[in-house]
Amino acid sequence: MDDTLDAIIVGGGMVGAAVAAALGQAGMAVALVEGGGPPEPVADDAPFDLRISSLNLASQRLLEAVGAWGFIPEARRCPFRHIEASDETKRRQVHFGAADLGLPDFGHFVENRVIRRALWQRLAELPGVATHCHAGPVAWLPGRHRTLLELDNGRLLAARLVVGADGAGSRVRELAGIATRDEDHGLRALIINVRTRLPQQDVSWQRFTPGGPQAMLPLPGHHASLVWYGSPAATAEREALDDEALRLAIERAFPERLGGLETVLGRASFPIRGRHAERYVRPRLALVGDAAHVINPLAGQGLNLGLQDAAELSERVVAAFRAGQDPGGQGLLAGYARARRPQTLAMIAAMTAFHRVFTGAGPLRQAGAAGLAVADHLGAAKRQVMRRALGL
């Protein structure tokens, strides 16, 4: 068995890799355990992947701080400066503009694979980070001064801290005996990449209809990612259409502002479910990202919440390490949980209310639409909402 490490990060996705980069650049000895392989390079002119994330300013600043933002090519990211939400008639709507906060933009839409690739490129520059690919944990044994983690390749690692960043089905969370509260929202989202006749836009909009929300996420050039929510049955019917039939269905159902579509480039669907760990920490163990919480994706805040976890935990761990203190101490981890859990609960509550108001029927839905009209005239409140959404 190797000497005791400062930290073991299980999960080499975007959140886990961000934690590893933050700790590694502080000079800590880190092992990153990843069930798959390292991310493949993405050519600047490659077709856009279906998995797109909205990076808010706080997330972008974290990627800058850990040295990964510079590895994201400009050709693979799209800034957005406006956010709009409306009902199907557009008589009631709310608009947020980055200029209202004195900001050049709200953030960027970037493919998940591009973000992950950038983080792994940064990890390759950090001598203190060792990667263990095609491996996963099978046993976890916490101790007073260190914790042991056995991998399915027979390797035994020891560290003062284990971080579970291994997604919604977290094996680390399972080994630690942490239960979750799950919720099925009864909807399925169809993600559709399209080539548009309109050039790149700088606005991301969402429209609430009786059948479910519709959203447009801008991508570089004449491209966009559309999200079409609906019942599982309705979504299955749409997903089964051929490209031309789906293109026509989108043009009939989506707002005219989308403009004409040249072609459908790809599609995939997933169920809308929530999951929240009943606790974020155990002795010498912390959960981050989807291992700790999966929220309704209506506002695109899932990855941002995970990266805020990464920033909060990393800041505390690095500070302890530099002060010669225990980076996996009970007080440190309890402080992380106290800082992050209320923020996540607030976001879950907001997204749940948002979902129920705008997908409900009759008076509830009418009240929600009216609320949009009121909100659009409350300048100070709007600015506060946006600063919170941006992680500021």
C-alpha cells in the first residue's frame, strides 16, 4: 500500500476533476479514481455533443482559478447575456440582462466533454495528482487519522480525506451508508441539437406550456440545443420521429423567435428526477456534486451547484493543509456541510416550486404566470435573484 495521501477523489467528471485540480495545484498529494478512461480530445470543428452545461460566473471563475478555463477553446463555448422566461402566450414574461448587473455576460454554454477535457489537461500539469482509470471503490474503512479505500483492481489507497464525486449512483455514498431522498417529477426531457437559420444568439429562453417547458440554449455559430419537456409517452413519440418530422414538429410547437431550422443533428432523452443525500459528510469523507444532490434541471443549475461544492470544500481543505492542520478533520467537514446544504435545499425548493407552478393546472399555473409579470418589474429583487443564480 502506498503512503498516506492527502486526498482521494472518486469520480473524474467535471466536479471531481475540479476538486483534484484545486487540491493538486496547492501541492497536495491526490489520487483521482475514475471508472472510465481519460477524456478524448475534441476538435474545434467537431459536431456539438448533446450534453451541454450552463456555466455561471462563479463556475467560470473556479475553472479560471484552477487553471482549466484556458484549455476551453473559444470555438466550443457560447456566452449568454440575456435570460428570459415566459408563458405560452408571452403576455407574461420576465427578462434578465447581464448589463443590469454591470456584467459583460452571465456565463457560457459549454459541452460537458469539453469542460472535462480542459480539467484533465490541467491535471496532467500537476505532479501531485495521480490518476487511476478503469477503477472503482469496493470497500471504505475510515480510521482516526486516515481512511482506507480498496479498489476493484486490487489496489489499496490510504488518505486523510475521501471525496465522493462519482455521480447520482455514487458507490462512495453507498459504501458510507448514506441514504437519499428521491423524487420522480413524472416528466421526460428530449434534448435536440439543431442547425439554425439564425446566427448565434446571446439569449437563453424558456417557455412554459400546458404540455411542459421548452427551452433554447445557444451554441456557437448556427447551432442551438433545444430542451423539450413532456410526459414520458409524448417524449417517446417525439424521440421516435425521423429528423425531418422532428424538425417540423419543433417549428410547429416552439415559439417563432426560434427561427427556421435547417436540420436536426441529434437527440436523446432522460427522465426528470431529483435525489438528495440525507447527509453530505461522514468521518473523513465528503460528497460533492450529483453524489450529494440531483435537482430539477429547469434552471440549468445542477453543474453550478456541484462546482460550488467543489469550491467550498477545496477552499477549506487547502486552507487546513497550508496551516499544517488535518485536511479531513471532523470540524472542517462539518463546516463544509453547514455551508453547502442550506444553499442546495434552497435551490431544490425553488426548482420544485417553479416546476409545480408552471406545470400545474388552472389557478396555480395562472398565478405563476402572473408572478412572472410582477417579477419583471421588481428591479432590486431581480438583481438579487440573478446574483444568487450566478453564485455571486
